[in-house]
Amino acid sequence: MELAFIPSPSTGVIHLGPIPLRGYAFCIIIGVFVAVWYGNKRWVARGGRSGTVADIAVWAVPFGLVGGRLYHVITDYQLYFSDGEDWVNAFKIWEGGLGIWGAVALGAVGAWIGCRRRGIPLPAWADALAPGLAFAQAIGRWGNWFNQELYGRPTDVPWALKISEGPNRIAGTYHPTFLYESLWCVGAGFLVIWADRRFKLGHGRAFALYVATYCVGRFWIEYMRVDEAHHILGLRLNDWTAGGVFVLAVAYIVISAKLRPGREEIVEPGAQDDAVEEKDGESVSLDKGDPAEPTDEPTDEPKAESVASEPEPKKA
């Protein structure tokens, strides 16, 4: 008998009249918001223009969602195209099923398009987004909790996840791999923040560090999962993917550091005009296009002009 466990939601959707509000979708949306918000702060701190991260995300997010869904459907095709399954379910993204590998790959294509349109380098933008993307993944994993999916092996540990009876699942307590991955992603995000401040990572190396760190966690977490998956030489397909991507990310960090050491300077047209200086608790615009407005407020300081205009006394 379990003395403690993490309960699962009785349902992953709440109906507001005819409108379904799905927990999985909310987690994805909140994650995207956090990534864009924090990425914008980092981009502005690097000298970029506020709003650029969001403008590029308009391209990256849709591409990433399509890529994530394609990866899931292709690698788990039996869930949609085998006998007795309805292929239309492949389009029901709200029921869960996004592969991070496809999301990052195709999302990068969308980001590249957006960066080209704004005239900024993709690696620098990716570095600014990296920790926020890790935090977004941490939030997005809670969507699996709402859907009661992607859990680990049966266990009776105090933090076990209680799963109810349902389609393709057996009631019991299992390792909450969604929680393990969520916590790992939070740690990966803070690691990238620390390393970026300590070593001044540039030219895409902060993003590569995020990818490499995530792959390490995904490898052991994926090994614990019990959902249906393809196996190669005894390992799940995503384990092989995580291992391969980890090697590529580490190789990029090493080679990039030798070819392009240091951190690049971000020069974005219009960034200086948007700069804001905090002075005496007030924001003072530095936009050269706005002339300074006169003020009638009194001042105790003598005016230089009045002192200079006083005539000198004549000598006798």
C-alpha cells in the first residue's frame, strides 16, 4: 500500500461552455511566453533591440510545433497508421505528442528565416534564448501530467505518480518522469546562465551547452520510460538520438571556441534609439528623434549664462 504519491488530474480538459480548455496546451503556451520574455531580457542586455526575440519567435514557434509533431508521428507511426488506429489522430496535437528533437530542428529553420529578415546572426539570438527555452521545456513537461502520459516504471517511492485506468495505460504508481525532466530542465537553464556569465559564451555556444545538458538528462530519463517505443540494440530510439545530439553539441562547443573565441558584439539597427537610461528612479528616453521638452520646474542652482553676462566693474 502506497503511503504517499503524486495524484494525477482526473481530466486534462475543462469545458468552458462549448470551449475546451486543455492543460497540455496551456503548459505549452505558458512555456513559450516565459522563453520569449526571458530571452528578450537577455537580448536587450547584450545590446539588442527589445521585441526582436518575439518577432523571430513568430517564425520559430510554428515551425517548432510542426517539427515536434512530425518527429513524434514519424517515430511513433504505429500509434496512428497501424491496424485499428485512426490516422486522423495524428493531427490532434492537443492530446500530446511533441518530439523535442523535431521541434528544435525545424524551429531553428523558422528562427533562421526570422533572423535573416531582421539582419541579425542566428547563433547570437539562440544564445539569448537558450536558458529561457530550458525553462519553457520545464513548464511544458507538466502537460504530460495533465494527459497522464510518458511516465516511468512502476514504483512505490513516496513521490510516485498515481495513474488511473485508461486507454493504453494500467492503473498504478509509476516514476514521474515528467517531473524528473522538468527539474532537470530548470537545472540546465540555471547552468547556462551561470556558464554564460562566467565564460562569456558566444557564437551559439550557450545554446549548444543547453542542448548538451538536456541530452544527458534525457538519456537516463528516457531509459526509465515504459511507453511504447522503437528499440535499437536494446536502447530506445530517443536514447540514441540524445546520445548523437550530445556528441554534436559538444563538438560544436569545442570547434567553435577554437575558430571563434570570445563573444560577438550584437549590433542591431535601431537598438540605440530604443535605449533607456534609469536615472533617479525615472526612465529617460535617449531617442535622438525626440527633442528635449522645456521644463518650468524651479532649480536652486545658478544659471551659468547669468553669471557670465554680468559686466565687470570699471577701474578708476
